[in-house]
Amino acid sequence: ARKYVLTKHFQGEPKKSDFEIVQEELPELKDGEILTEAEYLSVDPYMRAYMIGYKLPTVMIGGQVAKITASRNDKYPVGGYVAGYFGWRTHTICNPNIPAKGALVPMYLLPDISPYPVSLALGVLGMPGNTAYFGLQEICKPKAGETIAITGAAGAVGSHVGQIGKILGCRVIGFAGSDAKCEYLEKELGFDRAFNYKTVNIQKALREGAPDRIDCYFDNVGGEISSAIMNYMNKNGRVAVCGSVSSYNDSALPKVTIVQPSIVFKELKVEGFLVNRWIDRWNDGINANLAWLREGKLKYEEKVYHGFDNMVEALVGMLRGENLGKAVVKVK
Ligand code: NDP
């Protein structure tokens, strides 16, 4: 078994030299335990942000989809698949009856997601999918005919949020980091407009893309673009603050335009959330997204990196925006 141990706190972009890959012998299984082998590991923006608070050295955090290869637990038979926050490890021994400390979401057996690949349990049928499903609907509460703006729009969460917006009958505009991503959002996913935030004038894009201004803003990136969008919102607009990936690699806080006057005078509702708020309804989110997939209403893309040795490249690549949809690593 192999695992990544983080030995140095990240400075700027994560680096290979921040980690040590450690080989370990695993003990015999005890009653109730299972042994799993990772097939797909997830790379997510939160990994860059969360590790700041950890005491080092520690095993790098993260979710994975793994196959059960040995079992002393009748409810978890060999050959089954689990989604778990085991960290960056190839093999894991755990007792499913004892919740792991610090796991974002407790481990669970994958439901039948055929004909789709098990990797989707890290994306559209997993944590990012539920972030989109609950975050948009529970925080923004969009009504048909309203306009939704999304930043980080071509990523795992953003691309999914936009499609739910269209299913709900809203006008959807997105901001993403390349012309190719914007073309995909408009042509493949049905976004009404998508803009390359690296090249457009944001004010002009907002006037053009959202002539009736914005009622709901799903904020994945933070920073100046978020201030511009919030200052362009309608009265009683709702903002779901999901993440702020634009600043995860920076040590200095960005300078941004003040938004408090807009929040006050337009009576905006601004709410941050963590997706595990809806842990009791986790399967409802997965089942709803699965039904939309099967009905052809929801599309997904994956950027698949290959090999356990390339975890750091994958994490850095995702943070640089190499991914369309969900970034995952196929372990073998
Ligand atoms: P993505 O698949 O969207 O990947 C990250 C993307 O961030 C990149 O593809 C890149 O796209 C974009 N990005 C990188 N740097 C910048 C920048 N400086 N400005 C704007 N965009 C940038 O990741 P996820 O969908 O997994 O996550 C999206 C957001 O949601 C993150 O902020 C994450 O932390 C948050 N999140 C929050 C959860 C919660 O419970 N609150 C749960 C899951 C995710 P581009 O080419 O467009 O720049």
C-alpha cells in the first residue's frame, strides 16, 4: 500500500516536494473491517484551502472510489464499491460501522449507477453533484424566469449548477477561463451566455448577458468578479457562497471592490454553506441527479489524469483550470 504524506505546508501552488510517498504494510483484517483498493482518487479545490489548518506531517486528505478486495463485514461484500474520505492512499482498511474522524461525508456503498462509470461518484453523482443540487436550490431558491450567474462555470460544480438552472426554467450566464470552455457551456450545456473572464470586460459582459440583471449568484471563485456580479444584482437577490478558488493559491488577500452597500440597499441574501449540511438527504441528491442523467437532461465531462504518482500534477492542473467538468485520477 502507498500513501501521500504532506510534510510541508503549501506555499503558492502545491509542489511534489511538499509530499512524501510512503510505502506501508497493512495488518490482517479484524472482525467488521474491510480492505479497499482505490480505483479513482478525487482532486478538489478544498484540498488546497483546508490543509492550511492541519498539523504536519499528515496523510493528504481526499475522497476516492474504491473496490472492496477483502471483507470481514457481511454488509460490505468483496467486489462492491465504496465512496470514502480515505485520503491519498492506494489501499485502506476501515470498519464501516465506526465513522472516520474528520471525514467530510461518511463512507458509503455506491448505489447502482449503471450504465455510468463508478468515477461519477466523485463528481456529478457525488459531493460536487450534491453541492450543485442542494446549494443552488436550497440557498438561491431560483424561480423560473429569473437570471442566475455562475463563476467557475465549466468546473464540476459550476457546470452542474447551470444545467439545473436551465431545468428550472431560468436564464443562465456563466464565467469560465477559456473560449473553448465557454463554447462548451453554450453549445453543449445550454447556458444562455458564457464569458471568458480572462479576456472580457466584466461590466460589459454582465450588461450583455443579463439584460434583466441577476437574481441568483452561485459564487465558486470569490475575488473581484464576485464583487462586480453582486453590485449588478436585483433587489432581494440571493448569493450562494460556495467557494473562493481564485485566492486558494495566494497568501495575500486580494483587493476587491466593497459589496456591503449593495447587500444593504438591495437587501441581498448572502449565505455560505458546506455541502455536508444536507448529509441526511445525501441519497436524494444522488438519485435526483442520476434521474436527470438517465433522462438526458444533465451532461457531464471528466478530466481524467492517470497514475497514483501523478496526484500532485492533477491537483495543480485542476487549480490551473486544465479541467472541463470534474478532475479525477485513475489510480492504475
Ligand atoms: P472545478 O472543477 O471548478 O475546478 C476548479 C476551477 O477553478 C478550475 O477549473 C478553474 O477554471 C477555476 N479557477 C482556478 N483559478 C481561478 C481564478 N483565479 N479565478 C477564477 N477561477 C479559477 O472545482 P469544483 O467544481 O470542485 O469546485 C468549485 C468551487 O466550489 C471551489 O471554490 C470549491 O472550493 C467549491 N466547493 C465547495 C463546496 C462546499 O461544500 N461549499 C463543495 C465542493 C466544492 P477556469 O478555467 O474557469 O479558471
